[in-house]
Amino acid sequence: MSTVGLMGFGTMGSVAAEKIVKAGHTLLVFEPDAGARKRAESLGAGLAVAPSEAADGADLVLMFLPGPKQVKSCVTGSGGILEGARPGLAIVDMSTVDPGTTMSMSEAARPRNVGYLDAPVLGRPSSVGNWALPVGGEPEILEKCRPVLGLLAAKIFHIGPTGSGNRVKLLNQLMFGAINAMTAEMMAVASKMGISPGVVYETISASQAATVSGLFKELGRRVSAEDYADPTFTVDLLVKDVRLAVQMAKESGAPPILGRSVELINEMAQAQGLGGQDTSMMWKSFTGVWGGGKGKP
């Protein structure tokens, strides 16, 4: 059995932690939030006062953090992972960050003989165990981490060198943003015309139309039921992800056209105060611009 350090006991980190503990591994969690720390402790995980403590003696460290700033602080900041890392440790960043952040963190880890993988999650929290992981980094490090990562993912794809997993994840987020924005706008147009978005959802989702996707079904169900509690994925996180994806595309010489429009739509919703809400609420951003609608969910 392995000793695993885990950074971030949030929506994704908590479900991963449960799988790891149930499999019999020793888990040490670093999480600043007091409520999350209590939940981690009740699960059977140990608590670390700093990332360095969680890394000390660990075979691998998993990170589930909000973005690049938190990843950099957790790895190279005061009390960071590298301060407590022993040679041979593997760091697996499962956050959604840009390739540049991953490459700089990997370079910082290399002189200490610490391996580094980017393995961002493709999947919802509820599908833990069946996630897909696009992985960037050295194949030998991936094989070392595979027994633990295999508890979380049904499919693990080695994409290429460091940062490659990030690139695939950000492309996915760009597509997620486009589907989310178009679904939101369509629901808002229906409401403006006096047609219930719930009726539109039920009609389309019952069809064999090519527009029916898993994401459409999830978004439509939430809108139809007015179920916005317990956000699965917030507008704030979507803004961050799409912004990183657009910047990545620009740097590759392919400045996105649709992607830039999606970025602006997300920022509009955030500016209207929807940042902390589930992305399914973004249809209300459009009705806010147009002055509301007649159709109820």
C-alpha cells in the first residue's frame, strides 16, 4: 500500500480521497478550510498543517486545486511540497491549469529528483472511479502512480511530455464552455418567447436529435427542476478554465473565434453576480440582459 498526500479536499479532492482510503492506502490531507478538514478527518485521513508535511514520507502527492496560483504556492511556496519531498516522490497535478505552470513546476521539482505529472480530470465528481485522465510527463512516473490513479479513473491516456495533459483538458473545457453557453442562450430565448425551458429540455432530450448530449441533459435537468443548489461546476471556475484555454490557443498561433465569444459570455455572467453559481444558471444571464422572459422553468 502507498502513502498518499492530497492537496485540496474540495469537490473533486474529497471524492478521490474516499476512494483512496477505502482501498487501504494511508492518506494525509492538506486543506486550509476548517469544515473540509473535519470531513477529511471523519473519512479516516490524517491532516497536515502544510503541504510539506503531507509530502514528507509520501510515495505520491495528488493536487486538486482551483488554479495556477494555488498550484505554484503549494509546490514551491513557503512550506510547499518541495520543502518536504524526498527523492523519488511523484507529484500528480489533477487541477485544471495552463501548460506553462506545469512545465515550470516540473522544472522546479527535477533537481530534487521529484517526478511531476499533469493528469487533469475529465469527468464529474459523481463519476469518480470512471474518470478519464489525459496525462503529461514521463511514462515511468505514470507507471509508478498507476495503481492509485487507477482507483480514480477507468481510462488513463499518456498524451505526451509535460503539459500535454493540460492541453487536452483545456481543449475539453473550451468545448464545455461552448455547449454550456449555447444551451443557456437557447433556454433564455425559449423563455423570452413564452416557452418553458423545462418543456424545451424534456422535448429535445426525449428525441434522437444529434444535439442531445450528456451535458445538455445535465444542464437542462437543473434548469427544468430549478435545481441550482450544490454547484457541480461554478461559473467562476468556467471563466478561469476558458480564459486559460483561449490564451493557450493564442499562444499556439490559433486564436479562437468561437472560444473568445464563449469567454465573453462567461465573463458577462460572472459580472452579473453568478460566479459562485452552477453553470446551469447562466441562462439567467441572458434573460437579465434582455429584461426577463415569460416562460417559467
